[in-house]
Amino acid sequence: MIKLTDPVTSLKNVGGKRAASLAKLGIRTVSDLVRHLPRKYLDRTKTTRPADLLPGSLVTLRATIASDPAYKPTGGRTSLTTVKLRDAGSESDITPGAIIEAVWFNVPFVRYALKKGRTYIFTGKAARGKSGALQLISPEFDEAGDTASLSHERIVPVYATTADLGQKTLRALIRQALDAVLDQTEDFLPNYVADSCALAGLVFALANIHFPADYDSFFKARHRLVFEELFVVQLALFFVKGHAKQPTELIISPADFSPALNLFPFELTDTQLSTLSQIQADFQSGYAANRLIQGDVGSGKTAVAMCAVYMAVSAGADYQAAVMTPTEVLAAQHFSTFAPFFEQLGVDTVLLTGKMRKSERDEALAKVADGTARIVIGTHALIQSKVEFARLTLVVTDEQHRFGVRQRLALSEKGRGVHTLVMSATPIPRTLALILYGDMDISVIDSMPPGRKPIKTYSVTAAYRPRLYKFIEKLVNEGQQAYVICPAIEESEHGGTSVLEYADTLRSALPGLRIAHLHGQMPQNDKNAVMQAFAGGGADVLVSTTVIEVGVNVPRATLMIVEDAERFGLSQLHQLRGRVGRGGDQSYCVLVSDTQGDVYKRRAAAMTATTDGFALSRLDLELRGPGDFFGTAQHGLPELTIANLYEDISVLEQAQAAARRILDSDPAMTAPCHAALYGRIQSFISNMSYQGVL
Ligand code: ADP
Ligand code: MG
């Protein structure tokens, strides 16, 4: 008996060579084969009689070969093969119109494959030939019989496959695998979940996702498998993060932030204010705030964070707030924004990063521990066990998608009942937001501060560089600043324009300008000095690697040049572009690349067409495919194989509600009816930890 865990070679017709082809698809076991789901389907359900053919339609029909195939070389390697077909249902009765022709161009083997008098199933396009007779053009065909039943007269699955493994072969292997093991697949969903959510059983689902009996069965099968996938992801995340609101004694009330408001040189926008009133309500609710603040680059999330921090530290004499950032550059920038701001309010802020000198760090640690520092800003160095807070009340995580779930939790766990706000500019589909932040409330800042002009974006070749230098010079003479992003630090075998070279080239091309450079391998103090100089107008151009990708805010910078732009993904380009357009002046983004590649061209076209982060993320998903979107650890999720981020929101909501119900009634999942599910969740969690996404 064949088992699910057996290697594919235990199946008939699978030898070493075929196993190697399957391995290229990631298929090693019988179970992998069963879980290799179709990429799409062909509707071949409608069969037609030859007499009913309409020119132009795609049809499937059963027909008997009425003449020996006629083969005609037409010069060079080209040829024409023609055969007469008659309706399979009318063997002797040759009524006029029931005879049609099938033709193939340059498929010489057809003349050997088709035998007069035998019946085949054909699928192809009908057209009217020169003579006026109806023809099937280059149809696919199979002799009527068992294997044909997988590829014709039904909804036919189409799989991702390799060049050396045809669809028909793969279909037959999957059919064989299903027949061998379907009755062994154990349904790990508890019955009551399947019942209450009206889900099909696993056996039915697997059988019908591959070879749907009809449309209804297909939809039931897909619903079940989408549910299962989202349910497992969601339950695993809830299991790790907790899913219920945590009561807290840290009440932040009355939460008035007008003293902070008065210090901004601008008025907050309506969406900034409504986000703050949601935060206020969280703070006073008796439960720890757990809120995602999503807003496109430049929408003004920092000001919201500052008001929230103000509320926290003014609510209790010893209340502390921590702001965590993914990069040192961003931590330093926030520090230089927060420290003077809060100093005016009589509140002390310290910076804490991994690259600080020991004496500096010890001093900062002491202030955090004894409570003199009420605000601490830092990188993930904040998570380390040495860091102790007097009374941590609020944690704000900026650009949170750069952190794993556990890193974020680790900081909140340095206090009890800590309020958590996470900020993200990554525009992600709502489904993904619900999965990742299913335990959170979400605020969306969907408007920009007033007076912003859309950034003009251009895509050019390297030949444009001399003109770009002139453009830089012109803008600088008008009192503005520019960024140049290069993919490499110094010249290397991997190629790519390098920061050091480019900065030198610019220095000689534009001797009157002050050119600074920045990259991740510079000592922290040098990095800070460069950033501060640039932010304060002490340099005109900053040539940098992507260390400035997220969060950096220098409103006088109005030009962003990205060298070797093909090396960056769409979201990354959008983030980089977000470094300009932060003040009232017209800003520009120039993508430089000599690549002719299709994918890059589509990316560049999208960048020049829109500045809408959501539109770009959707396109990014299409260009990269969902696998890659998830595969990268940046979103903290594994690949989804069947669920669709845009279409399956309602199933996700159903799965999420079911996951909550389970954990409400059985938080540790020890009930016998949850045993199989528990095993599944645990292996999913360890897999995600192994991949570094949790
Ligand atoms: P992000 O949401 O990308 O973190 P920031 O918080 O860095 O954006 O804000 C971008 C710029 O917009 C900053 O220079 C900030 O001072 C400015 N800004 C924020 N809110 C407003 C507002 N309501 N009116 C005008 N400018 C604002
Ligand atoms: Mg920011």
C-alpha cells in the first residue's frame, strides 16, 4: 500500500528521471503531489456535435477518424496534415454537415498518431477553411478512454510544471496519487468547525480541486482549502501573539495632548487627529492598546507618534515610552526630532542603539532603569535583556514590517499591560493586514498633509548622467538638496554602481557642491554626523546605499536619483521615492537603468504612472507573484498556496472568527478534538521560526 509520506518513485511510471523532474517542482513525496494544486483550469465541459460547430469557438468533441491522415510537406520544415472527422455518435450515418476536417500545421507525427476508424476526443478552435468547410485548427486530442477522461469533457486542471514534464503526464500522476492515498488523508479540522463553517471534507476537497466534478464541487473544494490555509496561519499567529485584549492598569487619562499640538509648526490633518482620538480611546479603555497605524510614506505618522508618546508620559509621573526603529539612521533621526521637542515639555529623551560606545550606552541604560529618561528611542538593541525600564507604558514600533512578531512582543514584555502602537508605510492588501494584524485594531492615515505636490518621476538610461549632474546643480542653486542611491558601497565583482565611486565622480563633476556619502558599514558616529549635516543643510547631495530607505525625513531634499534601479523592487523604489516630496516644493525622482528587462520596464512604468502606494503594492504582487511576496521575510508570513490576498477576505474573516472561538474555549488546545489541529499548528510554527519569519 502506498502511503502519503512515500517517495514519488513508489508510484507507477515514476523512475529516476521523472522523479528528478518532479523534484524541480518541489515534489518529493506522494503527499507533495496531492498538494501540488492546479495553477488554473480549462473549461472543457461543453461537448459539441460536429454539426453544431460555430466558427471561432473553442470546442471539445468526440469524433471518429473518417479518412487516413493526409500529410503534405509545404517547404522547408513546414507541413500540413489534414484528416476528416465524423461524429462519433453516428458511425454509419454520414449526414451532410456531420463531417468536418481537422488540420495541423507543422505537427508531422499526427499522421501516425491518428488511426482511421478509431474515436478520439478533440479540443481546439473551430474556423472556416478556404474551401468554406468547417475545420478544427491544431486541436489537442486523446484516444477516447481512461487517460482522455482527465484532459477532455470536463474542467481540466493546468499545473505549474517543467519543460520535461507534460500536463497530461502530470495529470495522470496526480490522479494515480489521489486514488492511492485519498482515503488515508486525515482531516485535521475539528468536525464542529467544518460544520459551523459549512466546509467540505478534506478528501472531497482534494479530489475536486484537482478534477472538479462540476463547478459547484470546485467552489466547495476551493473554499475548504482556502479556509484551511488561512485558518492555520491565523491560528498559529494568534497562538504566538495571543488573540484577546489584555487588561491593563496603565490608564492614560485624561489624555490631552494640546500642549504637544502647540509645538508643531503645522496643524495636524483630520486623519492624523482622528487616529489620535482612536488612540485616546484605547488608552482609556482599561485594555492595552494594540493598534496598527498604516499610512503611506510622508503621511505624517511621526507627529501622531509624538502626540501619543506625549499622552503616555504626561499621564503618570513615572510612565515611560519607547520608540523602536529598524535602522540606526532612523533611530538617530527620531532622536533628533523627539529630544528637543520634549525638552520644551520638560521630558528627558535618550537614544539607545547597538553601535553606541559602551560608556554612552551604560549611561543611557541607567537613565532608562531609574526612570530619569521618560522616552527612549532605539533600534532592536532595546529588546536586549540588559535593558530594564522603570515603568514602561507605551511602545511605538516604527516601520514595523521590518521586525518579526516576536521582536515586537519582546519589547512590550518589558512592562506589564504595555500599550502598543505599530506604524507601517508598507501598503499591504487588506487581507494581509487582517492576517498579520488580526489581533490588532487598525487606523489608516489616508490623506497627505496639505500643499504636497505629486513627485514627478522619470526613467532614464545611464547616458543621461551628465544631464542629471546639471539638474542636481540647478536644484542646489535654488536652495534644494538631492539624494543619489547606489546599490553597492564600493566597486565589487557583483557590479552595481558604488557609493564611493559615484560620490567621487560627482565631486569632480560638480566641484562647487558639497557632496556627502553614507553607507551601512560606516561607524555609527560618522553616520549620525553625515545625516545630521545633510538634514541641517550642511551638504547638498547625499550619495547613499539604501540605509536611508525607510523613514528618513529631510524636507528640503527634492531630488531622488536611484542608480541601477532594476536592482530594487517596486515597494523599495516607492519607499526611496518617499524620501522626497516631504515639503511644499516640487520634487523629482529619477530612475537610472540600462536594463531592457521586461519586469523592470513594467516596474519603471508603474513608478512613473502613479505615486499611490496601494496601487504599487498590488502591481508588485502581480509582478513577483504571491509566493515571493510572502517568501521574503519582510511580511513575516510563509507562502500561501491557494488563498488569494485580494479575493478571499470573507473566507479569512470566517477563519479568523473560528480561530478566536477555538482559543477562547480552549486556549492551550488540549481538548482531544483539537489534537490533530494542534499538531498541525505546532509544526507550522516551528517551520516559520525555522524560516526566521516569526
Ligand atoms: P511618515 O508617515 O512617512 O513617517 P513623517 O512623519 O516623517 O512621515 O512626516 C513627513 C513630513 O511631513 C515631515 O516633514 C513632517 O514634519 C511633515 N508633516 C507631518 N504632518 C504634517 C501636517 N499635518 N502638516 C504639514 N506637514 C506635516
Ligand atoms: Mg516615518
